[in-house]
Amino acid sequence: MSSGPTPAQFPSVHRRRQTLPTEHGQVLDVPKEIASSTDVSVEDHPPDQVQALVEDVANDISEKDSLSNSADCSTEDHPFDQVQALVENITYEKLCASSQRGKQKLMDSRGYSYTFKRETNVGVHWRCAELNKTVNCGMTIKEVNNVFIRRPYEHSHPPEACPVTTSKVSKLIKNKAMEDVFRPPLEIMEKVMLENIDPTIPIASLPAPVNLTRQANRKR
């Protein structure tokens, strides 16, 4: 059984580190990229949480199951010190009960969506929602105290044009279907689309009406 990454596997972990003093007089040893990130501060995140996050990211990278289906996601090509806190202009929004199974969904401002994967004592893991017969994207996001850390590679597919709008419409249709069980699903779908979709949004970027109608039927 693997005991996690070793110095030989991730030499940069031991070569590129710096120490940060804390208000309690402790010294926190973290990778240079995470220590210098404006999104991960010692004041906002206690030393034990940040150190645990660093170790958890390293262990997560070594998991072969999350990378086995992604040809472009090799840990040898992306050493540990490339894993960094997001400092780009990317924002995230959580939508409750918006996935097909009624669970919470995470959306980013680039057009990608993520579903809940698991929760540990360190934080929450999200994985890309594109998981079907043709696409199995291995991108994951780790959330700790509202700080989002992503893997150092890109998605294996293009983003959605309007993911937030799509998820909100899907959620509204499901709710309406449960509230008004006698109204035809097609009528519910058309009403929600008419009231909530910006007419300037390209039709191609919206979910197929037949799929939305099926979602309404499944909720009954």
C-alpha cells in the first residue's frame, strides 16, 4: 500500500519551500507558490489547516483513480509545486439541488461546472461535471474555507456558454414540476424558459428542451 508521495516523486516539494511566522510564534513550512498566494493567508487560515491542505493536495495528486481516464493528466508532467491557489480572475458560485440527482453544484466564471465528489477533514473535493460516455474530464477542485485550489492542468473539453443560467433553469423546472404535478412538463419547461432566459443568449448554448422536459418528469 502506498504511503503517499516521496521526496523522489516530488523533489520540488522539498526544494522550493519557505517558512511563515504565525501570530502564535509557530513557523509554518509551505510550498512557495501557496505561501505567496494572496488567496491563502496565515491570518485567515490557521497553520495546522494550511499544512494539512498541502499534505492533502499531495496525497490527492497521487491517487491514480482520478487520473486513470485522462490522457493529459500525468503527475510526472505536473510536479507538486505547480499546484497553486487560484489567483486568476475566476469566481465560484454554489447552486443548491441543481445537479441531476438534486445535489449541490459548483460553477466557475469560465463556464465549467463541478459536482460534489467527497468531503474530508480538510475540505471539500469537487470534480468536473463532464462525465459521460464520450467525455471523462479529470479536473478537480479542492475547497478549504472558501479558498479554491485546482489541479495544474486544463479541462479536456470546452466550457459551457452559460452554465449558471442552465443550472438555475434546470432547478426551477424541477421545483415547478413537484409543486404543480398536474401541469404538463412541456408547459412547465416553456414557461420557465420564457421567464428566465435572456433572449440574447444563443440557443445552442442552452440545454435541449427535450432534456429539460425529461428532468421535470423524473421529479414526479
